Amino acid sequence: MPSDSLTTTGKILIADDNHQNCELIDAYLSGEDHQIEMAHDGKDTLTKVESFQPDLIVLDIMMPKLSGYEVCQQLKQNPKTSKILILMVTALKDTGDIERAVEAGADDFLTKPVHRLELVTRVKSLLKVRHLESERDRLLAYVEEVESRQGAR
């Protein structure tokens, strides 16, 4: 069974056009042993996803070039990136904004100002889910391989 540290650490992309927000979220997550990268607009986020291949994106909704909604929707529609977990962060408080985030494919959301404990707890929970899904996929692939070898006999 994997150790807890393996299931709660990961590669996190922080995407926010406000550099101070990125630095604050990075500071909140420091000490949690994550690999962290930052992006500062929607297009930069998509580029960083390709090169960094994060487990989780902490994604601001209101960004230039592409909104967080658009980024989320593109990532969730692409089979190569659809399993990346997305935690949307917004200063918007309207229920419609939250519904739109969920419709775009967000896995969870936080409202600004972000509180450290809430962020850290949600990130840990989402990364546990990500690692459990990865472990399940590896086990299913192994079972399929064993079954195909047995069927070939």
C-alpha cells in the first residue's frame, strides 16, 4: 500500500494572472513537498500543462487570453489532459459562476480570499483521488495483461 506522503504530494500548476495570488498560494502549499509551476494567463496555462504535466491545477477563473472556464473546458475535452484535476479559484460569488465552473469540468472550487487550511486540505484530498485513480488504472492494465496472456494459451 502506498505511503500517505505518496498520495498527498504531486505536481501542481498554479494559474493566476495576479502574481501576488500565485505567490500566496505557493507559500500556502510550501512545506507540502509538491513540485510547483506557475502560469499567468490562459494560453500560458495550456502551454505549461504540456511541458509540466501536472496532477492538479489551481486555476483562477478571471484570466486574460483564455478564461479559467475556457482552459478547464479545453483540458477536460482532451483525452490526454482530461484526468488532470482542476481546483478553480474565484473572487466571483454568484451561484451561476460556480455552476459554470462545474459545467466546464472543474473538480472543486474555492472562493477568494483563499484560506490556507482550506486550500491545503482540498489539495491533499484531490491528490489522494488522483493517485488512487492512477493506481486503479495500473491495476486494471495489469489484470488485462494477465487475462490476455491466459487467453493466448
